[in-house]
Amino acid sequence: MTDEQTPAEEMPFEVDDASQEIEALKLEVAALKEQALRYAAEAENTKRRAEREMNDARAYAIQKFARDLLGAADNLARATAHSPKDSTDAAVKNFIIGVEMTEKELQGAFERNGLKKIDPAKGDKFDPHLHQAVTEQPSTEVAAGGVVAVLQAGYELMGRLVRPAMVAVAAKGSTGPSTGSATGEQPAGAANPYAGATADGDNSGGAFDQKA
């Protein structure tokens, strides 16, 4: 064996070592990428959790205050609903306008702070998570299981129920048409969608504790 042949004979070993090193580096890069993605996912989850906790803290902070204002909102709504709008007395008209503007401003303040009114339209489907059935009555305008009338508006705070809307629902056998999201009769053997959701029942649907 000559000295000139020795380097040529050693080259395959050097190539094998380089290939192994490249493979090792590729595996290391893949592991680092996976680790980076995992850290990014954890950071995003932490951010979302912090945002959720901040929203919850804000909701709980204004919960009692918002609930205390619902009585005032109810009284203003009743005042505007039963006000003598056909009165010719200028003072009475101005008074009614003032009450309506006050109610509108209060509702606007509610909306800006995440407190939204639950006021289903006639014929809407009864939702046990948002509504509380006070009574059932036959109807020729609403299909069975639909909302006939709202007796008291409900409210939700940032997606959480503060107070369900108290409603009258169409009794089974009502002949009203199914419009929009109104329901028809339940299939035989199906559970009553508003069973137990009466004025004396507990239909909080995950609501905040309404005790002070």
C-alpha cells in the first residue's frame, strides 16, 4: 500500500461520519421546531386564559351593581310602555320624551358595559337557558312551545345570565304557524323544553347567584 492510496481509502469513512452528523443536526432542528411550537401554543393559551380571567373579574366586579340597576330599568320600561303618548299636553309630552331618553341612555350604558337585554320576539323559540316560563296559554298566532309574550325582560352580562326573561309560552295544541325559530309540538315522549321553568322553579341556566 502506497502513501498516495491511503487518503482515498479513508474517504468513505469520512463521508459516513458527515452523513451521520447531518442526520443528527436534522433531528436536533426538528426537535427544536417542535419545542418552539409547543412554547408558542402554551403562550397563546396563557394569553387566552388571562383574557378570560380578566373578563370574569370584570363581570363579577359589576355584577351586583348591574343587578341593582335592573329594577330601575324595569320601572322605566313600564313607564314608557304605559305613558299617555296621545296626550295633547305639552308638559306631559316633554315628560314622556325625557323618560324615554333616560331609558335609552340607561340601556346604552348597559350595552357598553356588556349587560345585554334578553327580550325575545313573539314566536321565538323558548330557550330554557335564557327564558323562564311563567305561564302557558293557547295561541292561534304562535306554534306550541313558542314565546307568546314577554312579561319581564331578562339580562345577560358578558354572556352569563344575570336574570332570565319571564315569558308566556304557547301551550301544546296551539294552532299558530311555525315562523322563524318558533317550535312546533314536541315528538311523542320528548321532554317538555320548559318543564320546571316556572316562576317558582329554578331555571338559572348557569346564572350568577342573584343573592346579594
